[in-house]
Amino acid sequence: MLISILAAVSVAAYLAATLLSALPALRGTAPSRAAGLAVAAVGVLAHLTYLLATHRGGVDLHFFAALSFVAMLIAGTTLAVNAARPVGALGVIVFPLAAVLLAVDAWLAPPTRPSAMDWQIKLHVVVALFGYALLSVSAVLALLLLVQERALRNRDIGSHWLRVLPPLTLTESLMFRLVGAGFVLLTATLLTGVLFVENLFAQHLVHKTTLSIVAWVVFGTLLVGRWRYGWRGRRAVRLLLSGMAVLLLAFFGSKFVLEVLLARTP
């Protein structure tokens, strides 16, 4: 009963935070920023408490549970970003997605339990998921950057929705900072995998390892290109979204096929 209440509180808070984030675009009026952050924080904290209660302190890596965990991390990252620099449009995209993924995990997905794992493997997994969350938020910022550039080219600068976005240069700067932080965590993920995982290229891990390395190369190329050649705009966005697509396949591709399409629970 308590677990269902926590999920309901989190979903309601996420949806309320979405509305507060969208008001400047819908009506041209901005509510209290502190109120929006407080409501979003309630959603993230309730979501985290729900995960701790259902996972009993472990990390459940089954498909829907893992999606819910990553959604909480992404929502938390979005909250932190908005606390430092207002980017309301992030919340409009991230918070309802977190609400949906939590609702599916809480009320629609079959019940699962965390797999037993040593602390070293748990560290490897948590670092990987944090890195994925940071890179996911950077990918959302990349999409917003494309929208901003198109609006500026079309001279559509008076729309209310532009008020939920910072200046284009700040959006781009924030995007690259998150890519850099996510790249560091992705590097740490690969290193802890080498140190703690017995065989990274075992049959059930080879695709994850290979795709993660490909994504690492893509993000590394993007950062080097930004530093050395000043890459920006559409070229940078395309490379970022390509790396994110590869990372999505690495994290959830096989899980989706096995657990959702083939209904096999490891």
C-alpha cells in the first residue's frame, strides 16, 4: 500500500512540475521558480523512496525497473540543472516521461527482484546509469538546441515557448558540459567493467561492451572536435544524438528483445 502511495505521489508531482514548467510557453506567464523546483523535488524524492522500498537497497536491472531507475536519475539531473540555470523546457520533456515510466513499473510491469551482485559490480552499474542519465539530458538539450536554431532562422523569436529556454549559446554550453561529465562517467564505466567484470566479451555481454565502446568513441570524437575545431550546431547535435542512440541500444536493446518481445526474464 505504501509503495503504491509513493508511486502515486511521485507521478502527481512530476505532472504538476510539468505544468509549472510549461506555463510560460502556454500562457506567457511564469510561476514561482522555487515552487516548480519544490514540486519536482517531491517527485524525485518520492520516486527514489519508491525504488529503495521496492528494490530493498539493491539495483533491479530488469527492463521496466531499470527504465524507472534511469528515469529517476534523469529527472534528478534535470532538477539539478534547473536549480543552477533555468531550462524549463527540459522539465516539460523529462518529467512526464519519468511519470509514465514510473507508472508502468509500479502498476503494469510484472514484479521483479534485484539480482544479487557484489559491491564492485553494483558500483559499475550505478556509475553506468549515472553516466547514461547525464548523456540523456544532454541529448534532450541537443534537441532543444535544434528547435532554437530553427526558430532563430525563421525569425520566430516572439513565441512564449522561447521563454522557457536560455539563450542559444548557454544551451549549447550546458549541453557540452553534460556531455563532458557523462563521458567521464562512461569512461569510468568501461574501466570498472575491465576491473570488476570477469569477461566483458562473454556471450551475454559482448553486444553491450561493443556498443558502449562505440558510443565512447563517438562522444570522445565530439568532445575533441569541439575542443580542437570548435564543432557546434547541427554537426555536434547529430554526433551527440548518434552516440546516444548507440548507448540506448547498449543499455536497453537486448533487454527489450528478451524481456518484452520474447517474455524471457533472466
